[in-house]
Amino acid sequence: MDSFRFLRNPQVIILGLCIAVATIGSSIILSSAFLKFQKATHEVITVTGSANQSITSDYVVWNASFDVRDTDLARGYKRLSADLEKVKHYLQAKGIKGDELTIPQVGTQQLYKKDEHGNDTNELNSKLDASVNSERHGSK
């Protein structure tokens, strides 16, 4: 029975009890945290509904943009202006009044033509951007 002689040392017994209590305590903490997490992930609210009344909006905002690419800025601006007039005529034909249209300034961007490998060349190809915005308030 000399093999159990180390159990007579009180420090070994206290160490064993501490390890057992720590193991049980950590198991309780981890299992309660796991159960709370599982409960939280299964709490789901499902909502169904239907609309049974039509509504008419009294406010609308439209934004449209278009661009032109040309190697000559002046020629590109003329083309962009012509396109802008076509867009304005189209929108006015659809019932949008001229005072409801807002036309911000024209933007320009310098682009370079690409070669067959997709690399930029020294040849300039400018891009001009224009926008047309419309805002309409209905009357009630």
C-alpha cells in the first residue's frame, strides 16, 4: 500500500479538490452560456402581411444621366447638348413640366484610348456627363 502514500499529504488532496471544483464550476458556466446562446438563436419573429389599400404617391424624384465620348471636347459638348434637348422633349411629352426639371452642370473626364492589350495610349478620348433631375409634388 505504499502506492497510496502520496494521498496522506494534505497538499495533494487540496490540489485535487481545487481541480475538481474548478472543472465543475467551468462546466456549469460554459453550459449555461451555451444554453442562453441556443435560446437566443431560436427566438425568431415571423411577420406576414398584405396590402389591401392602394395609395397614390404625391411626391416623386427622377434622376437620369447620359454621357458622350469624343476626342474633341467642343464637338462632344455639341452632341451632349443635342442629346439633352432630346431628353427634355421626351420628358415634357410624358407630362413633366419644364420648371420641374433641374439640369446640373456638365462633367468632363479625360479618358485615354486603350491598345489591344488594355494599356492606356497617349490618344485622348474625353467623356462628358450630363444629368437631368425632376422633382414633382402632387396636390391634395
